[in-house]
Amino acid sequence: MAKDKDKKESGRKIVAQNKKARHDYHLLTTYECGLVLTGTEVKSLRQGRSSLVDGFVQIDGGEAWLHNAHIPEYAQGTWTNHSARRKRKLLMHRAEIDKLASKADETGHTIIPLVLYFKDGRAKVEIALAKGKKEYDKRQTLREKQDTRESNRAIAAARRRQRTSAAAARG
């Protein structure tokens, strides 16, 4: 019985990702933060239900707040259930918050959530200081990805041809 209590979750279990953020923004720096959650929010997250698509972080009164992150209501929750899109406090060091606040005040910079996950049983969110991409930057990024994918395919095909020709020469 005591052994079961000593066992804790270990590793990183991803609950939600904001994949569109890497496409829409240049990520400058990333931070790992804790979240202040209610019991029903944690239970809903453990079921793997969440969305960070419209989420953003705002520094208000020396505290960091996560806005518009959607954690749906817990199905078995009663009157203690939470609001799905309420703002949630982020747990960060004062120096990190001050640094983020000063950089976020610059034009074109914003703070966005990237990943919501459990790390050793505790809910964490990875946020990033980001600068918005222009439309041509997005097209250029897609073009670069496509070029690297095509070059990797060409290299793999050449290696396959080389292996088959070497095998035919041997046998």
C-alpha cells in the first residue's frame, strides 16, 4: 500500500499543443511555467481535453495570466465546475516576469502558449516570447521546409540506388 503512494507520474505527457503558433510567429525565447488550476480543471486535463489555439499571455500587475486557453468543463463535475475560458495565473519567477513584460511592450512582440503538459504529475505550460510573421515570411518558411524535404528524398533515393547496384555487383 505504501509503495503505491510513493509512485508518482514521471516524464512528460502532452495534453495540448499550439501547432499554428510556430507557423504564425518567430519564437524568440521560451519559458516553462506552472499553472494555478482548480480540481475539475486538472481532472479535465488528465482526460486530455484542452485547446491553446486562441490563447495568449498578458502581464498584469506584476503577474502573468493565461487568457483564452480552453479547458472544457469536467463531465462528472457538479456545482464546483470551472468556467471553460477563464484566465489562469502562471507561476513564474519575478525576474522572468519582469524580463517578459519589458520585451512584450516592444512593438510586434507577444507572449503565446505553445504546449500544455504534465511534468512529474504537475500541470505546466510552455510559453514563448514571439514576433508575428509577415505573409511572405510564412511562404518562405513553407518553401524552405519543402526544399529540405525534397533534398532528403533525393539523397535517400540515391543511397537506395547505390545499395542495390552494390548488391547486384556482389551477387
